[in-house]
Amino acid sequence: MVLALSFRNPQSEFQNQYTPLIYNSSHDKRIAMSSNQNFCRNSTTDKLHGVAPWFAAGHLLPVALLFIISLAVYYNSLSNGFVFDDYAVIVENKHINNLSNSLPAFFSNSYFIIAAGEASYRPIATLSYFVIHSFAGLDPFYFHLSSVFLHMLNVILVYLFFVLILENRFKALLAGLLFACHPALTEAVDCIAFNEDLLTAFFFLLALILYVKCVAKGAAGAAYFSSLLFYFCGLLSKEMAITLLPIILLYDLTFGGGNGQSLSKNHVLGIVKSRWLFYLGYTTVSIFYLVLRFVIFTHPADGIKPHFGDWPERVLYLPNHIFNFVKLAFVPYDLNVDYVFSYPQTFMAASQLIGFFIIAGLVVFSFFRFRHFKEIFFGIWWFLITLLPVYNLVQIFNPFAERYLYIPVIGFCLVVPVMLDGIFNRRLARAVAANMATLLVVLVIIGVYSTTTIARNRDWKDGFTLWSKTVTQSPDSGVAHGSLGRAYQEQGLLKEAIAEYETAVKLLPNHFKAYYNLGVVYDQKGKINKAVDNYKKSILIYSGFANAHYNLANIYHKRGLTDDAIRHYNQVVKLVPDDLEARNNLGVALARQGKLDQAILEWQKVLKIDPANKSAQDNVRKAKGILEKSN
């Protein structure tokens, strides 16, 4: 009798992070494819109570305008498809089809199996994809709509927060409009798999606004505990939220005294002494999260990162790294999905010296303006502090990306209208004239930003459009070449795909995914020996990559090398216990060695997960029939 063997010809997806086993059921192929009130200004307290319903009549018009502008700028993104990490995280994530069965995995290390491309513990972001899929399936429109809607909500929260600290709805509205249109945010909004940045900002801003309300009342209450809850939700969306406590301290130090208050030692100690109980709650949440992130829920491949420099180098060149983000915030031009990151060759390099002096100048300027222009001090330090998780002091996989600016750019959007207003008020006699001049300049900036953002949305239309442009911008990017190879592969242009994958391997010689992707396309072309070589290289770099083990096991199985096939199938089911195809194939391999009892056990495990699995049912029936005849 012939036992049913599940064997799929693999396809490839080049991803920036990590991907477990995923399937394309329509083609049956394996595809490879982040307390004391005296410290508050009385006017701020009054303002807080004055917006008790935040959407009172005075705020309806600004809120409506912000909604309309945000939607208008991102409207053309609603027709975009899935791109980049969307494939691994959503499209080919088999677990997304069954939310109820996957829920327990959100609270164990199995999270990294159901979360596909996620490299760190971000369960709320992952849950959002599952929820959208549960009612919208794989229609990208609804995923993009949710991202745009989240961005719109964040724009409103930015406006409301600035109303509190500026006590000026005009400047708050201008800052909100700048945030709504800033081109550097397109990556976070247009790539569905990056809505983690949108979610983090949403919870971050809610937690901060509630803290401000809590401090204004002078006592902890429902607002305080709600703020802690939102902070924790932000952390479970993405690590960038970890900067909330430093931002809260920054807020207290900046606005905890009246105008003219200097940043003296007594002022700092007084703030900390009066608020330490408030800070204790955020500190406790932070420690609890860090234990979850680095001790309890860790990705098996968390230690596999490109080496950009030793720790002293990363500290030495930090000003240059920060300056690159500052340039992107000020001049969001020639936007790129994958910037090829590297540090300067020497400290005396021109780019390093320019970055050092500009960042040092910003810091000095912020302290110089603290006494009389606190908002400028706050905005500059907001930018610097919220970037802290991507300073690469603790090495990360990708130190520079546009989406990292989603929260930091809020500080930039605050500084621009405040500085313009200050400049024009000194040069123009009438306040009305100063306001008009500020408005005109900001409207010009918004016009340029909006045009750039709308054009950038078109680049995210599909994978081929996105990566064709990225390869031109970053010809030394292995990620770009590998992803363009995938786009060619989807169009059946295998020769072009091989050329791009070969380039990706040369550019990323130690990247296990690059070798795997090249192996996949050789597998498709029937060049099995080359496929095996590249799968082996992938496994040599990262032995925990289940996809490579699976495809290698299938080749060995097909060649009759059953022992080798069983060894690799065992690796797959060890790494991904609910991989039904691998477990079914393991059972078939065992049966071919005459180990029918062990084979039946594997098929029964399949049926325990999926009672309706036809292959496992047939194999169990056939194996039991053989055993009965032999007895």
C-alpha cells in the first residue's frame, strides 16, 4: 500500500527578520517568506478641567480638520496590497486562520510560532492582525483602513496633548497637522506589519495624557491606574514605549514650575521627591515588561544580529546616528525602505563631525531656551529620548528605519510652530500678523509634506514597485535584492529571481535567510544539489530555522535517504510542534523503515490537532491494516 506523503515545492520570501513555517494552501507549496499639584501650572490645571469632554464645541472643528487631512493624505494607500513583512506576518501565517486555537500561544514561547515574522514579544500587535483577519479575511483594504484609522486617532491625541502643554489650540493644531502629513511616517502607516508603531504611539499618548490629568488633580486615581494599563499595552505592542517614564520625568521637569523656573538641582530633586510614588508604578511596569521580554519570552534567534561595531564604537558614533534621524525629520526626502547602515570610518570623518556638532548644538540650544521657551526644550528632548531604544547601544537587527520616527517626530512637530511663532512675534508688532505669518509658513511645509506622502504611498502599492525603487536607491542592500527576487519569482521570472538572490547572498554572507531563499529558487528550477548546499548553509548559520530543515528533509525523503529525512523532520516538529505536514511526513518516513507503531503515534498527534486531516486518517488506516495482516 502507498502511504500519503505531503511534499511541497518551496517558494521564497525575503524578510528582514525571522519566519517560521508557513503555507500557501492554494498551491500546496511551502513559502519562505518588530503628586503634588503645586508643581503644575494653574493654567494647565484649568485647561485640563476645561476640556473635560475633550470634544467640546471648541475642539470639534480642529478635530474634524485633522481627521479630514489625515484621511486625504493617506486615502490612496487604501488600494495598496500586501508588501514586505505583511506576507510572513499575515498572508502566509497559517495560524491567523484560527484565533481561538492560537490564543493560548500568546502567553508562551509558542508566541513566536504564531507571530511568524516577529522577533520580539509584541502580542497586542499580533492580536490586532488576527482580529482584523477574523472578519476581513485577506482583503488588504481593511488592514490598510485600520492602519489609517489608527494614524488618525494618533493625530488627534497629539493635538490634545499639545493643547494641554501649549495652552494654545492654534499652535497645537499646526503641530497636529505636521504630524498628520509627515512623510517619514509613511512606512509605519503603509506597511501593515508595522502597525505596531501606530499601536504603541496610541497607548503611549493615552498613558501620557492620563498622567498629566492625574498630576493636575494631585492624587492617584482611576486616571493613574488607567495610565499604567495603557503603558503596559504600549510595551506589549512594541519596545519603543519603554521611554514613557523618562518622558513623564521630562514633562514634570519642564512644566513642573512656572515660567522663568531654571533647571536647577533643587528643582529636579523637588520634582522627584514629590512624584516618586507616581514614578514607582511606571518603574514597576517597566521592570515586569523587561523580565517578560528578555527572560520569559525570548525568540530563539534573538542573538542573530548583524555586527555594526563594538560597544565603544556605537557610543563614539552615536551623535552621527542621531543626526541621521534629525535629517530625516527635517528633510524627509528620497525615502527608503532599507537604508544600508554603517558607522563612519573614523571620528574625524566629515559626517561624524557635522553630526557631533549639530547634536551638541541642539542640546546646548535646548538648555539655553529652557527658562523662557520650555516647549522648545521639551520638544528637542522628546525627540532625543524617544529614540533611545534604537540608539543601537544594545545592538538591534536594523538600527535605522523610517518607522522608528513615528513617536520621536512628535517632538519635531511641536518645535516647528513654537519656534516660528516666537520668531514672528519678535519681528512683527501685532500678534495677529505673527499668527498669520506662522500659519503661512506651516501651510507651505504641510503642502510639501502632503505631496511627498501621497507620492510615497504609491511606492507601497505592491512588492515589485517597492523593491524595484529600493534597489535603485540602495544597490548594496541585501534585503532589497532578496525582496526584489521574491517579486520576480511571483511573476515566474526565475532567471531574474536567481540573479537577485545571488546578489543578496553576496551582500549578506552570514544571513541564514538569504541562503535559504536562494535554495528555494534552485529547488524550484530542479537544481537540487545547489538547493541542498544553500539549505545546509542556512542551517549552519541558524540551526533553529525550521523552513530549511523541512525542505531539506523533503529532498532527502524523495531521494530515499530516510535516516537523514527523519533527522530533519524531527528538528521541524521540535521547533514547530503543530506543523502538521512535517509530522505527517515524519510518520511516512518512519513507516517506510517499518516503524509503524511510531508512525501511527505521529499521525495520531496530527489528528489530535486536526481531527479532519485526511492524509493522517488514511495513513493510520493503512498502517493499522498492515499491522493486522502481519499478525
